Amino acid sequence: MTGLMQGKRGLIMGVANGNSIAWGIAQMLHDHGAELAFTYQGDALGKRVKPLAEKVNSDIVIPCDVEDLESVDAVFETLKEQWGKIDFIVHAIGFSDKNELKGRYADTSRDNFSRTMVISCFSFTEVAKRAADLMTDGGSMITLTYAGSIRVMPNYNVMGVAKAALEASVRYLANDFGPSGIRVNAISAGPVRTLAGAGISDARMMYNYQRDNSPLRETCTIEDVGGTALYLLSDLSKKVTGESHFVDSGYNCVSMPTLENLAI
Ligand code: NAD
């Protein structure tokens, strides 16, 4: 342990199970001395999140569905009561109807567009606003995004549009909170096998394709994302804000498949 996060307290939102990106981040922060609180969405996931929280000595585990603003308020009231102030938050929340994560983006329904935007994008703004009120000595916030925000990825559809808006929110929030010493960044992770990831049609093909065509020829793990989160949430990245940082084995910089993988 390097103690990079020693004395820092923060909230992890978005652990569903031991494969969640948020869990990879939580373990890394714990290993470096952070004190953690967790939220979970509904009782079924609570049964998985509580034992994980125990493993990292966390006794603040709070239900929160971001579609229910009262439950978001309750989270920050609890943190205020228990800790008074916080130093960081991790927002690793995304959702869209899986029936619309296939086929054409053009066929997205109005209802699912709105729901996807509220859960996967606007919830970060609502959480960030409440978290900033508790970051009285400055702080750092991160959210999770994917490169479908800037380029077309098959089947990612409305999630790509929501992630584009999420990345824009990161820049606006960074500017809003910068004068208070609060930094706001996103990690743009390559495909990881998680519950949310499995909702995207042909996810396995995308996972293998990006692995085989990225400069490092490797997929990204939750521990890899955890390492970058540690950098962004610690003082190592003191002057970094408003960024979307790729953790994708370099796939984002490649414009065509590796020649040996092309059937020509
Ligand atoms: P995951 O299924 O483990 O986590 C998604 C989380 O979102 C779950 O904990 C779920 O409870 C939560 N969530 C969904 N709707 C919610 C709501 N209404 N209220 C509260 N929580 C809600 O999957 P993951 O892949 O770890 O996803 C975490 C984040 O990482 C998401 O934003 C996702 O888009 C992003 N991401 C994932 C990948 C990937 O390949 N898995 C790549 C890049 C970015």
C-alpha cells in the first residue's frame, strides 16, 4: 500500500457484483488507504454488494436508485451525518433497454431515450451537485464512459448518445466546480465483461475485435480501470480536470483493423 488515498473518504456508486468496474476501482482505492461508502440498486443487488463492502471494511452501504431523486438525496444526507465531508465519488452507472441495444439507432423509442439519458447521463450531474456540497476541502469525481460516444459502435446506439452527453457534462461540471478545487473526469474504458456489458448485442464479438486490433492486443480489466481511477482520484492528477481518459489498450487511436486480421 502506498497510502496515496490515506485520509480520503468517498462514495462508490455502481457495484452490481464482483465483476463490476466500480468494484475494481473500490479495491484499488481501498488498497491505497481510502475509506469507502457504497450504494446499491435494489435489494437483490444489495445482497451482493454488502459482502463486497465488508471485504474493504466499509460499513456505509446505502440503497439508491438514481431514477428516484429522494433516494439520491438520502445518500448524501447519510454521508453528511456520518462523515461531514467527502473527498471523492465514483459514478459507474449506466442503463438502457437491451432491446434497443441492437439494430439501428434510428429506431430508439422516445421513452427509452429519456430513461437512458436520465440514468446514464443526468444522474451524474445530480450526484455531482450533491457531492460538491460535501467536498468542502476540494475533491475529485469520476464517471465511466465508452468510445461509442465519439464513433459509431455497432449496437451501442442510444448509449453512445448518452455517453457523448455525459462527456460534455464532465467538461461543464469541471468548469462549475473548478473554483472550489473540485476536479471532474471520465474514464473511457475498453470493453469489459460485466452485467451491463452483456446487455449490448454481440458484446463478445466487440470484446474480441477490440482486443485483437488494439496496439497492446489486450482487453482491459477492472484492475486496469482501478489503476487509472486511483490516479484521477488522488493528488497524482492534481491539475487534471474535464478529461475523458481512455483505458482501452490504445484501441481509440487505431483507424483500421490490423492487417493480419483482415480476410483479404
Ligand atoms: P455493471 O452492470 O457491473 O454496473 C452497472 C451499474 O449501474 C450496476 O451496479 C447497476 O445497479 C447500476 N445502475 C443501473 N441503473 C441504475 C439506477 N437506476 N440507479 C442506480 N444504479 C443503477 O456494469 P459495468 O460495465 O461495471 O458498468 C459501469 C459503468 O461503466 C457504466 O456506466 C458503463 O456504461 C460503463 N462502461 C462499461 C464498459 C464495459 O465494457 N463493461 C465499458 C466502458 C464503460
